[in-house]
Amino acid sequence: MGCLVTTKTIESILENTLNGCDLSATEGVMLLKQTDPNVKSAIKHTADRLRQRQAGDTVTYIINRNINYTNICEQHCSFCAFRRDANAEGSYWLDWEQILAKATDAVERNATEICMQGGLNPAAKINGLSLNYYLRLVTTIKGKYPQLHLHAFSPQEVQFIAKEDNLSYAYVITALKAAGVDSMPGTAAEVLNDEVRRILCPEKTDTATWLEIVSIAHKLGLPTTSTMLSGHIETPEQQIEHLDKLRTLQQTALEKAYPATISEFILLPFVGQEAPKPLRKRVGRDQPVLEDALLLTAVARIMLGNWIPNHQPSWVKLGLTGATEALNWGCNDIGGTLMEEHITTMAGALGGTCMEVETLQKAISSLNNRPYQQRDTLYHPIATNKAL
């Protein structure tokens, strides 16, 4: 058993972070292992104070739309209820007209961003090249709506294209950026620990490759987000290892003055209701434990906030009530409207697939002294929006 941590020790750790010090990995594990409600309350209070200093009191949101262009995927992640084999029941692959129709709908609903990700479909090629298919996805949207910010293709998709076409990661990212991709989702990170990944996603990119691809994106001027899939088989030590790797990645980008960095951190609690049975049975629950997610949200703010100031919960996974509560535990952003969402919903999430702007605004307004503000993907305020 680990040693017991006294309240005084925790108080000292929290005081140091309020004085501007970075939380060490050892201290982060200590915080995550606390069970005393009073100590958890102190961690929450510290995270909230740091959020106010690092990101302000205004809660931001974005009007965006998801386009999951296919669920046909060659990989078999143990947590994924979204993927299908080609020609299997429930499989789909959007054509160009369907993709453009979704983009048109997004523009008509005042979206500023399209977030586009999908399965790894080996058949998705044009003239024998996967890259050509992905470039066509980009130009189909950007050719008609150049004003939309295209937040597209995870590090896993970049690796897939590079492997399929025998190209370098830098070549793929450069081509996608030139075609109109404006930023890269930091998904497929799951937990950046290869022991965990061998169980969760053995066919996916390993930790070092994920970090390498994101770093290359930063060097090439393509901003990224960052995420963590939490609340399944990982330990507190592995959660902190993940956060520490993200912090180091961001520190490197900033210290080397790369033209792009990580814009935000998003915690993605595991939803297992429709996940494959082996992992669902091992985890032993279908929905996230809000209390655990909130504590990790707070520790993530304390650990990352000096370097990644924008933190967002997932209303899809936690529900809007849970996501709103996360705004008291270190988050400064409530996410986007999405308009449709398939990956988490097919896993059995109860949060819904679309959120109206007015609903997000009302949730934010339920907090004391926390105005709302529409933003773009890179957290610039959109001036036409007025807070209550």
C-alpha cells in the first residue's frame, strides 16, 4: 500500500501551485488518490482559482458541426462501438454530396468550424492513394466554404495515410494543411501509456508516434488539441503520465517557438454501455463516474494550466449537467454545438448529439458571475455574440 498523505502535505502542494509552481508527477498522483471530501473540495477550489487566473471568468463555446465521414475501420479498438467492417450491418461511408450537404447545413446554422474524423477505411482511395481521398474531403468543404475552420484528421489518421501511401508524416500534414486543414484534433491519444494501449487499442499508433506526429504538426504550423480517454483500466499513475507527456509536448513547442501549439485539453470519460463485451465486463460500468471525472478535471487544470490554459469537458459523455459542474472544477469552455455526434453516442452516451446555442448559454448563465462568449477554434472571441 502507498503511504498516507497528510492534509498538511496536500495543502502545501496546492499552495505551491497557487504560487505559480508546476505540479510534479508524484504530487499529481497524490492528488488523484485523495478520498476525503474536504481534501477534494480544496483541490476543486485550487483548480477553480487557477482557472480564473489562467483563463478568466468568461466561459466560451463554439458553434461547430461534426462530420464522421465513415465508420468502416480496419482496426479493432476494445472500447469502440462506432467501427464496422465494410458491408456489415450499420456500416456507412458518406459520399461527396452528403458531406457537402452537412457543411451547407452547418453554415446555415452559423457554424464557424467543421470537425471531421472517421474510421480507417482501406478502400478510401482516389487513383490508388489514400491521401488523395483525404484531400478531396478537405476541398469538397473548403472549395465552397473557405470561411469554415476545418478541424480534421487525428494523428491516427495521419499515420494511416502515411502507411497506406508510403509517405512521411511531414509530407501528409503539409499536404493536408495546404489543401485547407486548419487544425488537428488531438484524439486517438486515449492514454499515452503503451501498457494501457496494448489492451485498449493494440493496432493503433503507439505513444511515441502519437507524440511525434503532434510535434511535427506544431513545427509545420498546424495547431492541435489534446485529449485523454479516462475511467476505464488506467491507474492514477498512468493518468498523470499522460498529462505529463502532454505538458512536456507543449513546453517543447513553446520553448522552441514552433509556429503552432496545443490549443486546449479535453477530458473524455469512457462510456462503455455499447462497447465490446470484454472491456465492458472488465470496467464494470456503463457510464462515467462523475465524481472521478471531476477530480481528474481539477488535477488536469492544476497540472497543465500554466501551459495549456483552455480546458473543456465533454457534455456528450457527462451530460450537460455534469459538463456544467466541470466549469467549477477547472474548465473554462463548455465545448461546441456539434449538431451531430456518432462515435460516443453509438457507445451508449446519454448526453445527446446536438446542443443548441441557447441551451449552452443557459447552462453557463446558471453559474454565478460567469458570462458566456462565442469563440472560434483557436479561442479568439467572436464579437457578434453578446453575453447576458
